[in-house]
Amino acid sequence: MSIVKVAYEMCKTILKNSSFRDEVSSMMSELNKFQDVKIGERLDQYEFGKIIRNQSAEKANIQFYGYLVADSQRKEIEKQFNCLVPQLTKEQYGLLTKLHREIIYINEKIINLLPNNLNHRSILDPYSIYEKVVTKEHSYDSLIFTDEILESLQLHFKKHKGFQEIGEIPSGLHSELNKISSKNIENIIFLFTDRIRKAGVMHSPDDILEAIENAKRDKTIIPLKYFISLMCIRESIQTLNQLIYQSFFQSKLPIYNEDNLISIRSASHLVGNGYSLKSQQIYNLNPIDLVHVFDPYDTEPAPTLCQIENISTSFNNKFGSHADLKLRVIDEDLNPFFGTLESINHKFL
């Protein structure tokens, strides 16, 4: 079994917990419930504030935590947008906190796989750059997942190519890596991911190739492998979090296949794989959402897990309304940047 298959099993566990899913769905519906406004009328300050709060939560792309962070920043939002932001109710705050603590607990199971004598665990936390408004209780047990499935998740994440690369670094060099501050590594990873996103899903940035070639010449390939491994593990954890989040609202991931595809192009490069497609099917989706793609050009089409990096809706006379999507392929490790780990070990670079 791979990491992605364990993740799917975790999603199935959530799907079976219908009462909890209904509770979460009801809360989210209440959070996104707005008053009807007639043409010419203006939203009152509370309704406007609620919209700004929710947009802030959604744009952060940090699952349930976005609403908690936005709630903690109510006064700043009110001052910036001249509105009144309603505070989360006690019930809403309690359920969102419960959900986020569940995700923190799962994330820590993976983060704790980093060797004890390396000091950069915080880098693996997808929520590390955000204000810490929720902490996990010291004695915490999952409300959703069994110990068996969480142990399976840990076992398979141990085999993540990023952890495998880190495991091959001689322990004698760990003290040298620890001299690099987490802040500096965070900045390096941000530069890498920023370059990758700007290059788009169909290309890899020249900076990646240059960085690998320079590191091999300068004999700094081990630090680079370490940085890239941390980046990829963090991205995998973020993908897992998003899968869990979506399973509370979707019985299955949105599908793009020959039934709704207008066109599809694929690309393979140093970072990984990508798709650029047009579809007649218009889902209510956002960047970072996960979908399945059945590539009709494959001899045996099978579902490929992909992450939306860009999405827009267009209209023309030939196709009518259609969705234009840029998708990044997710591998068996839940890693969208899997090519970077393969590239650093290629002999020809």
C-alpha cells in the first residue's frame, strides 16, 4: 500500500461517519449563509464583514484553520475594510477547533518521523507561517481515526522519498545542518515553491536545474537534498490535509474524463507532471482543491490525483461555458513536486 492509498482509506473513514459530516456541513452552511439583497440595496456592515472574513479564510488555503485565523483577526479586518465582523459562535469555534486539532494530531504523527537530532520539524508544518490560535492538547486521541490506520500512515510515510533522502544523510552532518536556522530554510523553500508555481504546471523553472548543477559543483548537494526533501514532505502533508478537508464535503473527488473533456495536454519535466485541460464540466472549485483526471490518451485510463493550480471559466461560441484548468499531478507519496527528488540524483545533472 502507498501513502495515497492510506489517505484514501482515511477519507473513507470520514465518509462512514455520516453524523459528524452532517454536523460539519451544517456548520459550514451556517458560516456561509448570507442575507438576500435586492438590487439597489447595500449589505449591512455585519454581512459585509462576514463575506470578508470568509474570503480571507478561503484564500488562505489552510482548510478549517482559515476560519479560526480570520476570527482571531476580526479587529484588523474591521479596521481595514470599515465593516463589522461577526464573531464565531461558541459552537462554531468549538467544532472548528476540534477539526483542526484532529489535523494537527495527524500531521504530528508524520512530522515526528524526522530524526530527533535534526532541529527543523517546524518546517514540515503546513500551518507554521500562520498565527497559532489553536494548540493540540497534550493527551489527545483521534476522534475519527483508529490507531491502526494512523500507524499505517506513519509506516508508509517512513518510506516517503523525502524521508528516505534525509535518512541517507550521514548523522555526522546533522550538526552542520542544524546550524542553518529554520527561518533561512523556510525562505529557501519559499523561493523554490514560488519559482515552481510561477513556471506553471507544464514547465519547470531554470532555477531548479541551475541550483542542482551549482550544488554538485560546489559540493553542497547534501544541504540542497535536505531542503528539497523537507519541501516535498511538507507539500505531501498539505495534500493529505486537503484530502481530509474535502472528504467532509464530497463523497468523491471531482472527475475529469472523456465524458466532459474538450481538450487535454500533459507535460513531464524536472519538477513533476502537469495537465492543461478544458472541460465542459464546471465544478465549484478553487486553487489547491484536489481532483481526479482520467487521461483518454492513456492505454488504460486510471484516476490520476491532481491539484488545481489555476482555474477559470470561459465562454465561446463553439464550446459554450467551459472550465480552463492547470493541474499538477500528485504522486503515490502525495507529493506534487516529486520530480525534484528524482532530479537531484540524476547522474547527467
